Amino acid sequence: MAAPTTLHLWEMVFPDHTNHLGTLFGGQALAWMDKAAFLVASRYARRTVVTASSERIDFHVPVRTGQGVELVATVVAVGRSSLQVDVELHAESLTSGDRALCTRGRFTMIALDDNGRPTAVPALPAAE
């Protein structure tokens, strides 16, 4: 069975996740995105992974209290021990179903062996 390269994670925006404007704190969005990147990279590598970097995090649309958030994390490239993961954060009104891409970014995760040292990960399957 091939290792999964995409993961969907749902969260709910409660008041303690927001700023004084009633919109999602950027740091909370980043934490959820990092969590999604960690989960998909761990499942793909079947190893412990850590975040090495995040880059080009773009905030497009604010996320409001009461909205659901779907995070879509995809392993897009693999090095010897590193995995590049693209993460999109979509907000959804749970009553109307209206959705919007709110935030996107890329995370570099490093796979570790049992001694905490970088270790090899499988290559991505060839595109068909």
C-alpha cells in the first residue's frame, strides 16, 4: 500500500482562537497548518518528523469565529530526509456551505531516526 501523500484535517474556530476583531489569529492558523504538515509527513515517512522551516505563508481572507476550517496538506517533494508539504487552509460557513481559500504555505519537515538524527524517506511515487 502506497504511503498517503494528502491529509484533510478539520478544526472549528472558537472565540479563544481569535483576535479582537473576531478573526483567527495568524499564529493559530500557522499552528494548525504546522500540525497538518506534521501529520501528513509522519504518515508518509512512517517516521518521527520535525519542522525545519515554513515559507511563503500567504493570508488571503480572514477566518471568522464560528467557521469551520479544513486544512489540506500534501507532500509535494521529497529529498533524502526532507519532505516539502504544501498546506491550504479553507474556511467554511457550516450553515451555508460557502467556502474560501484563506491561507496557504509550504513547510519543510525532516524525518528522524530513533536517535533523533535525519534519516532517509521513501521517494514520491512517479506521477501517472
